[in-house]
Amino acid sequence: MPSHAISSDSFSVTPQAITHQASATPLDDMDAIVATYEQRIFRFHLISIRDRDVAQTLTQDTFVRAWSARSSFRGDCSVLTWLMRIALNLVRDHTRTDRFRFWKKVSETAIDVSDISAHVPHRDSSLESRLIASEQMALVWDSVAKLSDRQRSIFLLRFLEELELSEIANITGLPISTVKTHLYRALATIRTHHNASLKDSI
Amino acid sequence: MNLHLTHEQLCDLILADSSLRASDDSDVVEQHLQACLICSAELKSLRDSLSHFRDASVAYARQEFAQSYAQRSSIAPPQSYLSQPLYWAAAAVLFVAALFPITLHQQQHSAAISAVKATAATPQMESDEALLADIDQKVSADVPSPMEPLADPTDGTTSTTSTSDQRTN
């Protein structure tokens, strides 16, 4: 990771420098932005890429890019929406490369479904309900891996980050109807796996 | 006539997005869900699956983030490294490699010191021997040097004077 620390010094801005700028943006206080959104951006990268080290690197890249392009932030969307747009572009750039496909196979830091299953919350203590919850989670986890890149990103923005469809449309630059279509298809894939699993269990 | 909810109707119920316009048949859908056990069971199962997926992902990401944050703020090697024998073997090799030049340097240093001592002692011994030989020679002389007859101071001037006399003559 380890070597992937975000230094707050690199984002420091003197008050004089801010006053010299024609228009100050909320992104000038990057320390506060990182403190507020780093965990959420990391989560999106981690579940999208499913590799801890890559997620750390992309999280840093997200904030570095945000800092570099802070002058282009017009304030017509929330800071989270703007950061998520950068994060989504980074995930898309990363997953397109052949290098990603290679390292996905050999990486030791890749997440296995068993890693996640251990974190399924068990609200009641019966063994049967715990097993069912783990199976349901694993089913969705495997189904998400089978989605196309765009479907997966939109699915995660909706069901992991719990963003509104209008926000997802803003992040992806797609119409709401297209976002809905991608979600319908993603849910159709999950539903198919779900029903197949139910039939197998019966 | 469709006996169960369509995929879109089921998805709209799962999405439950406030930005979505409420459809005209929402009341019909609600009534169907209350009456149809199959659709209500499938909807509940899908909602549970998505909820478990989200909860587990959030919890896992939180743990991973905390670990990476702890690694960043600590200068000590991570705990996983300390438990690996390979890490300790590498540390031992590095320690020996660092110790080797120091030992070599100490050996060379001691050899150089002994050589310098040897070279410094040789002229000292020679001068001591010369001094002793000189003392022996003086002690063994027949007449002590203070009692030796003085040299004739006119030896050299006589010859010079005669020569000058011859020139004047």
C-alpha cells in the first residue's frame, strides 16, 4: 500500500495564494476533503477492482487528480459526485488495460469471496440464517463479477454507495433512463443467478 | 394476462428511488404483493441479498481502510512481515553483510598499526646502538679526551708566513 500515503503537505495552500485566485473552490481545503471522502472513495475502488493495493493507489490518484483539476470544479454538483466521477474514470482506465487482466489473475492482494463472507452481519444467531446470509452475499458478489464494466459501476453506485439515480446520471454522464436500463440488466443477471440457486437448493 | 410482477416492476420496487416518478400502477403492484406469496418472497429474498452484499462490503472496506491507515501511520514493519521466516532470514543476512566490512576493517587496522610500530622502532634501535658504541670507544681510550695534548695553533700560520716572506723577498 504501505508506500501509498497521501501527504497533506502536498495539498497545502497558503491563505495568500487562495486570496489571489479569482474564485476559491471548496476543493482548496483538500485536507478536509480527503478526511471526509477518502474512506468512501477507497470503498468504491476496492469493491470495483477487488484488489487492496490497486484500490489504495487509485484512491490516491483520485485526490491528486481532484487537486490538479480543482479549478475546473464549477460547483454545479456536490464534491462527492465530482470525486466519484474521477474515481469512475480511473476504474474504467484501469480495467481497460491488459496489465490489469494479468495482475488480476496473479495478484496476492485480490479479494476472495471468503474474505467478504466473514463480514456478513448476523442479526440473529441461528446457524441456518447465517449460512443463508453468507450464501446470498456470495451469490451477489459472484453475479457482480459477471456484469459488464458499466453495469457493475452503476450497480455499485446504486447498491453500495446508495446514490440517487439522478446523481448516478450526473457521475456517468448518462441519461437517467439509460442508468435505469443498466440497473434493470444488472438486476436481471443477479435475479437469474438467484433463481437458479433457489432451484438448486430445492 | 401476467400473473406475477414484471421484471421492471420488481426492479422499481428494489430501486425505490425518490427521483423516480411514481408509476400509475403502484397501487396495483402493492395489492399484488400482498396477495402473491411468490412475488413477495422473491422481492424479500432479493432485497436481503443486496442488503447483505452492501453490509459485508462496507464492513470489509472499513476494515481494509483501517489497516492501510495504520500501516501508513506506523514506521514499524507490518505485523505480517514479522511473522514470516523469510523476513527474519533476510534480516540476518543483512546483519552479517553489514558486520563483515567492519570486521575486515578492524583486521586491516590492527595490521597497519603493528607495521607502523615496527618501522618506528628500527631507527631508534640503530641510534641507541651507535650511542653505546661511541661511549664504549671513549671509555676504552688510553688518555681521556680532556687530557689530550692541544693541537699546535701555529702549525697552519707558519707556512703561510714563510710563503709571504718569500714573496716579499
